[in-house]
Amino acid sequence: MNKPASRRAFLRGAPLREDRTAIIPPGADEDHFFELCVQCDDCVSACPEHIITFDRQGWPVVSLDASPCTFCGACAEACTTGALKPENLSDWPWRAQVTPGCLSMNGVTCRVCQDVCDSNAIGFKLLLGGQSEPAVDQEACTGGGACASACPANTIRVERHETRPQAS
């Protein structure tokens, strides 16, 4: 069953679609999020970090540009429709990715991302010529975005991490 377009999306002439590149709030039941979410503003209001906003179609999305997600669960606790559930907080499919503009990859000493990462998921491999290459341990990374919001060069993105079944 498709959810009818919100009034906001309808008035903007925006089609109802699921944007898999947009970061939806933690605790989302991804299989049913777009069916269950009624775009009510409860998760936005509940977020103490103020990182949940609405996209142009009226869906709640997470922006990790200014502040990280602490996975406090306030958004999921506030959700009355079941689109966000506290028990789904650990199923966050987003992980940090470092882009080539990284200062350390360009000979400038910087370890800000490593310093702010509470899960110690970021390390650096020393290279010749004063450069170092950041490496993100995808298993240790929580995807909270502390590294992305702290990066002075704005070269860390939080992207969907698809886990692949291991070969037997």
C-alpha cells in the first residue's frame, strides 16, 4: 500500500519517492519506514542534537554536517507510528567514507576525525612524502558522524554501507 503524498510534497509538485541516499533517522524500520511515517514532526522535535530536519518532500532526514548523532533514541521514543523503533537503533546502515580531499592524504598533518571517533574506527597508514592515508574500519564505525562534522576539510561523508553475505 502506497502512502499518499504529504500536503507539503503535493503543493511543491514533488513525486512521492524513497531517496536511498538520504539518511533517515536511526531506529527506522527501513522496509516500512515510508509506509509508516506520517511526517508528523515528533522525531524532529525530540532530537536533542537538532540533526533531524525535513527534506523537500517532507520526509524526516538526518544531517550530520554540524553535529553527530549520539543514538540517544529520543527520536524513536517520540515516534508513535512505528516508523522508528528503539530496538532498531543498532541497525544503522550508515558508515563514514573519506574522500580524496582529506588533508592527511595531501601532506597536511590532521587527525581530527580520529580524535573525535569514540569507537576508534579511524586509523592512519603512513605513506612516503609526509602523507598518510585514513582507513575506516567499517565494522567498528557506528556512522554517528562525529568525524564528518569535525572534519576541517569537509571530506568525510556518511554513506549507506551495504553488508554483503560472506562466502562459505
